[in-house]
Amino acid sequence: MAIRRILVPFAATEPAGKALDAAFALARALDAHVAVLHVRPDPQATVPLLGEGVSGAMVEELITLTEREAASHARQARSRFDARRAEAGLDIVESPTAHGPSVRWLEVTGREDDATVREGRLADLIVIGHAEGDGDPFTRATLDAALFESGRPVLIAAGRPAAAAGDRVAIAWNGSAEAARAVTAALPLLHRAADVRIYVVDAEVTRSDAGSGLVDFLAWHGITAEAGGLPSGQGAVGETLLAAAAADRIDLLVLGAYTHSRLRQLILGGVTRHLIEHARLPLLMAH
């Protein structure tokens, strides 16, 4: 499956800027279209949060202030978008076209997570900025919605934007349905990669030789890959994957997201959560 339409939820923030740069790099590499989505918060949505006993005049004033703030943020976001688009040399295209990279600005009112899911279902890939640690709760809400509700793969843009295209790509393979979806989503990028590696952590549920089947699968798609087991006794799986990626100078890591219960990972921690919080390279995930 080709990657033809890429969605980027965008605001005037540093993580969103990294996501936009990564999406533009992918668009140039794949002749894809980037839909840049800015979501203004709905001022009316703040009214139920005020509680009883608040005067109508105060409600109107709050709505007016919210509208002004949203308009200011939208102007800042559009200004940054215009500057980055001009630097990338991409044309604005409103209707589908068969050739060449392009971009479009979309602006709607509502909740960013809801709008991302709605627009994301009509995209081949969603690109979201990387917020370090716990990060911005709104960014995390958008990321979770994209992963769990859009039905589309998600690229978390960390590290160098150009690395999103993936010259050296690694796949974290555990044989799960989520990992299989991630591999399928990554096929257009794996075809372009000069070096593809398969990481299998030798753990209780995954044998270190489990990657041989994936090597054969990729070979049927004309992709040469090298599989190898990683020792699990040197730390958590997430730490082991990041250490291997750093040692191999990997610039894109492909993996299934939340292959265990999301609640379990939120309480006890897990590979997906660790990678989202600590990765310094782009992550292509699917759930």
C-alpha cells in the first residue's frame, strides 16, 4: 500500500513543528500529500465546566476570551505553517492529484483528538510530534486517540525530521497482530531503506529466532532484512531496543503499539510507554 495522504495535527508548538518537518520530508520522499490540521477549541465547550451560580455576563466574557485566544493561536500556527511550507518548497493543493508532493491547510473547531481520528481515518499515515516524558497532556490525548481509534499507523516524530523516511530501519518484532500491522504500514518505507534489521528480544513470550519468518515475508516483497535476537537480561525490553537502535545507528523504529493491555502498561509500565517517553528517533507504530 502506498502512502499518499499524510495527516499532521498542528499547533504552534515545538513537537508539532517537528511533526510537520517529518511529514514534509516524507512527502518529498514518497510524492505524498500532507493535510495539516489545526483545531480551534470550541468556546461553548467551556460553559459546562463553569458550574452553577456563574452569571450570564461572565459566561459571555469567558467565551469571548476563549475565541480571541483561539484566533491568536490559529494565526501563530498558520504563520509557522506558511514559513515551513515555503522552506520545504511544497505547493498548496486543495484537490487530489496524481503526482508530486503537496500540502493543504485544514482548520476546524472542536477537540483535537476527535478531529484527528475523523481526519486520520481518511489518511494513510498520521504524524504526531514527540513530547518528552509525560509531555503535553493534549498531545498525549491526540496520540492515544490516533493509535486506538483511527485504525491508521502513527509516526511519532522524534530525532532528525529527514530520518522519518528511514535509511536504516529496524523492526521490533514479537509476532503480535499489532506488530504485523506496523510492518505492513511500513512497507513503502522499508522498500526505500538501505538497511533493514529485525530486533527480537529473547523473552518469556518471544524466542530470539522468531524473526526468521518475517525475513521470508519481507523477501516476498523484495526487501532484504537481517534478523537477530537481543538479550533480555540487560534491562527492560524498551531499554534494550533503544540501546540496539543507537548502536546500529537506526533512524526509524517500527513496532506494534500496546501489544499488552493498555491499562496494564499504564500501571506497570511497558515497552510502548517507555519508547514513547524516551525515544530519540522516529517511531512508526500501529495498534
